[in-house]
Amino acid sequence: MKLKVYNTLLLVLITISAALAQSKVSGFVTSQESNTALSNVEIFEKASGLLAKTDNKGYFEFTTTKQKITLVFFSYEFQVEEVVVSVNGDTTVNQSLVALGEQLTAVEITARKAKVFELSRLNDVEETAIYAGKKTEVILVGQSMANLASNNARQIYSQVAGLNIFQNDDAGLQLNIGGRGLDPNRTSNFNTRQNGYDISADVLGYPESYYTPPAEALEQIQVVRGAASLQYGTQFGGLINFIFKKPNPNKTIEFITRNTFGSNGLYTNFTSLSGTKEKFSYYTYFNYKKGDGFRPNSEFESKNAFMHLGYQLFNKTKLSGELTYMRYLAQQAGGLSDAMFNEDAFQSNRTRNWFQVDWLLYSFKIAHEFSENTNFTFNFFGLDAERNALGFRTNRQDIPDNFEERDLIIGEYNNFGFEARLLNKYKFFGKEATALIGTKFYKADNTSIQGPGSDGIGPDFQLQLEDYPNYENQSNFSNPNLNVAVFGENIFYLNDKWSVTPGFRLEYIKTESDGYSKRINLDGAGNVILNETEFSDELNERSFVLFGLGTSYKPNENVEFYANASQNYRSVTFSDINLVNPNFSVRPLEDETGLTGDLGFRGNYKGMVSFDISAFSLFYNDRIGITLEVQNDNSVRKVRDNIGDAFIFGLESLIDFNLNKLFIDSSKYRFNYFINTSLIHSEYTKSEETGIEGNQVEFVPQLNLKTGLKFGYQNFQTSVQYTYISDQFSDAPNSGSDPLGSSGIIGLIPEYDILDFSLSYQYKQFKLETGINNLLNNTYFTRRATGYPGPGILPSPPRNWYATLEIKI
């Protein structure tokens, strides 16, 4: 398919120059008491942020064009040192640090770094990635007061503006977030990664994330909006990158265990080991979850293991490998109709629906520093996964299960790829510049089979073709995909305050679909009266270029104005077209294209107020959605189709007030108030479907508000968070209520508000966390599912509590 190219052509200039006129600053950091080397000490420049970290020998180095800089040396176990350095050519700075005389309280640990060093946004350059001029947000998970044991996304992502979250389980087995009019289902409109590599089922053909890393293992969650399409792929939402905790650089073994108990039989255990021995480092964990769920027929059990191994091969070359395995089995209570939800929101008449996921991820990374100005990374990664869905599936939720054969869908995902990046800092007409060039290769071979399952009660994920020969396989598809991309961005610093960043991404995509689907109807006696087979042998190749341009202006070290515009693209997924779904039909679909723009300013005022206020626009062409079609017999059928073109724009803001100065001894206190607001307008501007043009876009609440207080005194911390989401539509026709009367699949998602409360207390190596989610016990839902795990309304959890005990040795 030919991608629509906008009138403004952005010329990308990437020039690698050999003339480097920067000065190197290097040195060693040691302990004043023992004179031993200190690793993982962070060296900041007060005006610009993090410059370097010391290695296992205590050594650090960076380059600068400035003649005078103020360096800050930071480590949790040592006093902060601030040093003014005069730079005249290559300069050596050796620094010793004084150990803290007493153990810090939990509030002091948070406050020490948060006061000056809390980096809530990505730097212009991070390793071999460029983020200048982009809207970026970084969640510091270790400072969160969220219910980490159950991955409570409403709390974890509370300070990321405009996110729309599906909330239909109380264990956090899957992450369902969207935003700006993007479907939250399994975060399929974001490129989801962990430590920089892909983790979804198939980045192009099936970009759904059945696996979500446990929040207890995370150090950061990086969110980059639609401009991430140039470096990370073509999804409209942008990038979500889960950054795991690093190996402890100062211990051979660090042991952490966290045990959580909660409502509805919830129990979780998270146990990790971490450490460093000379050139070798490691981080590993095991996470176990089980519970009964907040509805009948919704028990679950999950096991997740992870291992990271690192080896410093040479002073400037590091090797690392990672292995992740996750397996969970969950019973699914099924969806509800509107009438059933209003009668009893937590009922279930589906006792035989099950869902199972096996997810194996692996990666190998080489990071090499050719010089002070040139870095290279190569990341090889792969996935071997399977997901099975089994159940009695009908679009009439009030019909009792007939206890005959169940519908079984088996999906297998096998893919591998690599991404290579080269980043170089150089001079361009006497000004600083940074160039990034990269390439990605990705190959996937996926299969999907749909057919008769057993008539039993338990989770039996074997096809029963011999027992039910009349049904045969409803569908059987093979979906090989191939993607090759070349991308580049370049930061041009016009002066010390203003930078411009053009970029491009050249894509080659080949998707295939080889298989068949059947339509089989039986009479009342079980005899076949209709058996139609539709074969598919499709090959779709396309090549195109995406362009983008960003700019950043920093009048001083506390304020930044930024703007960015980038093209987006989303390939038709095989989940859109292959599965036989009794709830709707599918027309031939085309890929979606669009353009995302951001304009805003961010920064802080005297350490008292942190802010990020921006406007965005999203042009969304050939949007895929659900509409209604009147049949010859006057019945109404739901249809998945390219609905039309849409325009979405809005204002997003996050303002965080540091109220510590209300206290005389502010070092012992933490007191913050934040307000996160998103105001969005959406409209279908063009459609060939009747009654669509002028409608609101689905999954777009006009008001998305999160606000809260965080208070801490020494080792005690507590927080209260309030969330309000206005109503939103689940289909393009903007159905106010389900017109079919009984399916619950389409219709309005009413407004809702939620109050969450949490607190923690730390004593030496022990930490106690507890809280109540949905404190006011509001009954609400956020999702109308068209298939599994529904179909129909999926209620959200009522009031629930949790308590976690952490032991760290």
C-alpha cells in the first residue's frame, strides 16, 4: 500500500565528522575512609543532568565543550559532593566521598535524589537513542506508592497524562493502556519493549502484549509518545519501555523477597537475587501470583522468572544476555449484557472458559564505545510463545452454557530479530551535533487454529476433531511476516539553547496469510446444513518512508519549550481478519496512517513546582473500528471495517507541587500534590459509512483527571489518589446503549471515579506496604470486549485491600 506523504518534506542530514574539538574529563571516585573504588556513582552537571557513572574500578569519563562546569557526585551511601572544575584540554578529576554517618530514613533516601536529581524525562541522548524535542515521561517505579504486587496501572501511570486504562482484573496479568483515542486492548497501539527489545506477540501482525513485567522488578517505565515511530516502529501510541532494576554493583549477593496478601485470596511472592563480582554481574527474580478473582469463575495462577547476566569484556565493551519465562492460567468469568451488569455487576454464568499463556523471551546485547563520542549497540532478541483460549462463546451473555463442545483458539508466535544502532557526537559548522543511524530486522512465523474443544469443565487445550467431526477447524492460518527498517535522527544544536532534530524511518514490510476459514451451521438435530470454506493466500508487500521533525528551546536550565511532528503507520493485524467471530464480520481492511504532533513546555520553578503542559494533535486515516450494518432480513450485524478519517486534539498537563518547604526541617518530610489533566476533542472528519461523519472517536474520554497527595515523615509514607474519567463510546456509530439489547459488546462506557489509598513503613531491612484500592467501592466498568475474555461488559474490581512485607538483605 502506498503511504500518504504530507506536503512538508523534511530533509534529513546525517554527517559524521572526524574533527572533534571536545575536551575529555575523566577520573576515579573512591571512598575517603577505605580508599577503595566506588562503582555506580552518578556524576551530574548541575545545568544539564547526568553525565556518567563510575564503572567497577571507580572510573568515569565524559566530554564537554565548556570551560567551566559544576560537577555533582551522588551515591545513596555517601555524602553528596559538589565540585567546580575548570576545563583546559583533557582534564583529570579524582574525587573521594565521605560515608554517611547514619542510616537514612525512607523519606530522606527519596528526598536526596528527588530534590535535585529526579529525572522525570529522558535526556536528549540516552546511550544510542535520541529523545530531543519529543514528549517523554519516565516513571520512577521505586518512588511510587502504587500497589506494585498487582501491577495497578491506574496508580503506576498516574502521572502520565492522558492514558486510558482497561481495568478488568485484580492481578495485573496484562497491561491494557491506550490514549489519545487509541484502543487500550493489550496495549496494542504502543511498541512495548523491555530493556530496549520487543516483547509483544508480533510487532506488525499481532502487536498485543500478553506478557507484562512485574512492577516489583522495574526501575523505570519510559513512555515516548507518537514521535517514537521513527526509532522504534510505526505504532501510533509510541513507545513503552520497561527498564529492569540493575545488578547491585557493591554486593556479591543482594536478596530481596516480597510477600503480598490481599482480597479474594490474592497471594503473590516476588524474590530477587542481584550482585556483581569483578567483571560479572547478574539480576534474577521469580514472581508467583494466585487468587480467586473478584467474580465467580475467575481464579488465576501465574509464574514468571527472569535472568540478566552481564560481563564487562573489555573496558569499553559489555556483553549481556536475558531470559524471561512467564506462564499463567486464568479462568474467565465472561462478559455481561447491560441488563446483567445493572442487576448484579459481579455475576458470572460462564464456568468453563479458560485462558493460558506461555511466553519465552530471550535477548543478547553488545554495547561498545568506540570513543568518547561514538557508541554502538547490537541487540538480538526472540520470542517463542503460545496462547490458548477455550470457552463457550456467544453474543448472548444471558444464555446459559449448554455444556457441549467449547470453542478453542490456539495461537503460536515465533519470531526473532536484531536492532543495531550507532550514535556519534560531532561538530557541524562549528556547532555541536549528534547523529544516530540504525537498522532493524524482524522475522515472524505465527499460526492460529480455531476449532472444537472438549465438552469438559477444566482447561483442556486440545482440539477434539475426532469427537466433533461436523465442526472441523473453523479456521487455520499461517502468518509469516518480514520487516526490515533503516532509521536515523540528528540533533543540530543551533546554539547552547536551541536544537532541531530531523529524522526518518525507511520501512519494508511483507505480511502473508495462508489458510482458510469455515462457516458451519447445524440444524436442531446437529446435522450440517451449511459448510462454506473461504481460502486465503495473500501476500502484501509495501515500502515507505516516515519523516519527523522536532525542536527544543531551553532559555535556562529550568524550562524547556518543545515541539514535534512525526508520521505514523499501523499495519492490519491478522487478529483483525483471520478469526471466525460470531459477534461480527470483517470487510477487507487497509493499513492505517496518520500524523502526530506535540507542542509544549516543561520544567520546574525553584524546586517547588514541576510541570509539563502541552497540546497535541493526531490525524488518523483509515481508522479500523466497528460499525453496524443492516442485513436483508432487517437484522443488524456488527462489522469491522476502515471506518474513516479522524482528527483528535487536546491539552495535557501534569503539575507537581513540592510542599516540603511548609516544614521547618524539610529533610524529614515528603509532601507533594499533583494534578494530571487531559482535555480531548475527537471527531470523524470523513467516512463512507452512513451516520459516522461528525461522530466522536471511540475510546476518547473528554476529561481524564488524576490527582493526589503524597506525604511522608521519616520512614512512614502515605498517599491518596483520585481518578475521574468521563464517559466514552466503544463504537464509531456512538451507540448510547446496546441497540441489540443483550450483547453488551457496544455502547457507552459511563463515567467513573475511583479513590485509592496506600501507606508504607520501613524499619531497617524490613518494609511494610498496605493500601485499599477503590476505597469508595464504586461499581463501574471500563471495557466492552468483542471477543475473549468476554464478549460483553467486563466489570472492574470493587473495593479491595493488600498488604506487602519486604525483606532486603
